[in-house]
Amino acid sequence: MTNTILKLMLAVMCFVHMQVFAALPLMQTEQLSIKSQLLAQSRELIVYLPADYAQSKQQYPVLYITDGDIQGAHTAGTVDYLSKFDLIPAMIVVGIVTPRQQRVEELTLAQTTTKPQKLAGADLVLAHLEQEIMPFIKSRYRTSDYQALAGTSHGGQFAVNAAIKRPGLFNGVIAISPSLYWNNNQVIDLAAAALKTQSITGRLFLSIANEEPLMTNAFQQLVDFTNQYPTAKLQVLAKTFSDESHDSTTLVGQYHGLKHLFANWAIPNTPQNLTDLQAVFNARSQVLGQKLQIPEDKANGYSQWLQYLNRQDETLELLVWNRKNYPQSFNAHISLIKAYLHFKLTDKAKAAYNETLQSLKGITAAQQAELDALFNVKAS
């Protein structure tokens, strides 16, 4: 029995892979310019839209990344790959392009001697992100309330500073090999104070590569502080990639960081009934702040698994729900009819057949023939 279930699991997984690779639409890319009053100049944004953005009406979470001209394409590719396998949601990725000659100044904290009434450095760019870029993106695209931020090196310092200075602005923050040593560990001092008061919230991913002690020592100090002042409001994951360099670590860091931000997103590789799937999608809805419904193809796929295991009541419950919620899906109708016939519930199968003819609009000749073949009805 165990071997049979294992083979079924592998078959289901292969079927999912075939569905994913059957048609691979590409992410759309848009290059935009936004005029910033705070920075007194125009800035470039590179926006990556989910492959199905144009065909759907749904709202998408947004991932903002620093160094968007360098880190944008591969990060968007990682998001695309993980979302296609339903390990994270599809996301809009916004790459923020910082002029090379201004990168250090704009992504790092200004010295504490800077006039407190005037924003500078990373704090000024953070205000630009919150007050100008985010409203611009929300006005132009269908976005959900979920927002995340990712950065590497000085961009990682920027991301940690954002989590400290603007708690709640981002649901998740990814900081890869952050330059936490900056200004004599200024960011760490700020983080320690914020962690003590439990003001940092959401999910935080921290990683470090095979770096110089100046980097690794500061990184470990921050990790130690997150362990010293734990809170249920903040979920932290720290990883060390000792076989990666400062330049190569972003690829693997974004992958693990995104999986941490959506740690409970994936559906377990076990048979799922209606209650199980509703629990998953209710949890997803809470994460994104929007109502998500079980997709028709997922409900149908798991019903086939349940049917194979001869779990009749759970199979039929899931398929009845599917037909009710997707009343114009031919697949939802015929799958229920086939399940009734499989469990030798002929009268219910015939009733479902009649309901299909009454409620489903625009049945094609091929679909009608497929329905009739289930009952050995000859086409006239």
C-alpha cells in the first residue's frame, strides 16, 4: 500500500510539472521613470509583471528590490519559478535603479551627526520609496496590501534600516550580506534598540556569504540580538552560505528569502480534502490581506487523488464544491459525473448530467459527445 501511494504521489507531482511546462508565458517587463520631489531628480524603475497579469483580474503582492538594474531580472526569474510551482504567490517585482555614483550615499545610513530635522542617505531614499514609488506603483498596477523589500550588501543595510525605521510598512524583508558594520555598527545599535522594544514586525530573512570578518562579525551580532529578544510579532531566519561569495550570494539568498517570507504557502504533498485546502487558502488570504479561493484545477486534481484512495465522501464533497464555485467549467461538471459513476452512484451521475446541460452555457459538440459517451448515448 505504501509503494502504491508513493507511486501515486510521484504521478501527481509529474502531472503538476507537465501542467507547468505545457505553456510557459514569460513575465512582462516595463521600464518607467518617476520624477522625485524628495530627491529633486527623476529615477528609473524596472517592473516585472506576472506572466498571467494581462489575462487575470487579481491583485498581486509587490516585492521591491534595490539595485534593480542588476538584481531585478534574476530575482523576477526566481519569483516566477517558485510561483509557477505554487511555493510562493505570483508577485509584481519592482526594481529600484540607483545611479552608480550615488549608490553608497543613498543606500547607507548617514552619520549620526547629520542634522536630525533633515533626512539624508538611506532615510531619505526610504521616504522616497514610501511616499513616491509605492503610491505610483499602486496607482498603476493591481496590487494587494502585501509588500516586501529585498536588498544585497548596501541594499541589505537599506532593507534592515527600513524594517527598523518603518515597522509594518513591509510584511517581509530580505537582507542578503548586509553591510551592517557601517558607521561603527550604527545599524546594529538601532536594531538592538528596536528589538528590545519589539517594534520590528513581520518576517525577516538575513543571510551572509563567505565574507571578511568585518562583515561576518557584524552580521552575527544582529543575529544574536534577534535571538536575545524574540517576539511572536517577528519571525527571523538567518542563514550562512559559506560556499558563496559576496557577488554570487544574491541568487541563493533571494530563493531562500522568498521561501521564508511565504513559509506556509505550499500545499503539503499529501492527499488534501476540502477542509484541508480551505485551511491553506484561508491562511494564504490572511498573509496577502485579500480573499483567495481554491482554484478549479487544484480542487479537481486533489479530488482525483482522493478518488484513487477510495475516499468517496471527501472526493464528492470536493467535486460538488468545485462545480458550485466554478459553474461554467466543463471540467468541474464532468469530473463530478465521472466520480459518481466511479463510485457506482448512477442516479446521481444522471442528475449531475442533466444539471450540466441546464446550467453550463455554450457546450460544444465535442463536449456533448464526451458527456454522452459516459452513458453510452449515441449522438443523433
